Amino acid sequence: IVYDPSITAAGQYVVKGTFSQLAKGEHREGYGPFIGGADLDGEGQRYLYFLVRQDGRFLVKQRIGVNTRGVVDWTPHKAIKSFGTDGAMTNELAISVENDVVRFLINGTEVAKAPRAGVETDGIVGLRVNHQLDVRVDDLTIQR
């Protein structure tokens, strides 16, 4: 994970960024934003993450300490763009935290949602990039 502990969000907000996988990997590894981060350097680390991978699937999970809890298992979705003629796979990922629900969007299309009461959303915002990936992130923003 990559983060700056001073970059946080709470209440209602949208985290959005453009994620480009610059080359096909040998393994099916994911990347994307996370929210609700706390104790990220400690044993009680916590964050909610939203990833895509090169086979056109996405995942939503919550990490709590050494354990993870699936919110949405790896699921294919037609909103995920595959590799283009430029050799990159580029998708805009967004997490929209609302009063009662958290929405997960890929290229403007809602692909999943979860009750806000069931996930942690207030805290540090950052990136999760699994191993052996060449990923560029552009325009990562927090809209309040």
C-alpha cells in the first residue's frame, strides 16, 4: 500500500483516479484505491480496498489486522476496459461514500455497492498495488 497519513477523508466524499496497467503481468494481480485507513503501520491496520485486474474482474475487500473480509469477490464486469492499442489497460475507479451506502464505480458505471454501516470509510486514503505490476495513477482526487 502507498499512502500519506495526512490525506484523509470522512463523512460523504468521492475518491476517484485513473489507473493504467502499463504492461500485461504474468500473474492475475489487482490494483486500485483504498479508503478508511487506520493504524496502517501497526498490527491493527484497517482499510477498505477496490481493485481491478487484467482479466476484467474487480474486487472489494476490507482488511482488518491480518484478516480480510470479502465484500465482493473477484467479479467480471463489462465496464472494465482491457488493454488498448497503446499497450495499457486504463480505467477510472471511484468509491462514492454516501449517507447510507458506499458505491464502487468503474468508468462511471456502478459495479457494486455496500451498506455504509457494514464497512469502515473514515480515515486515510491511499493506493493498493499488488506485486509485479507496472501501474500509473493519474488525477487521484478526493471530492467532498
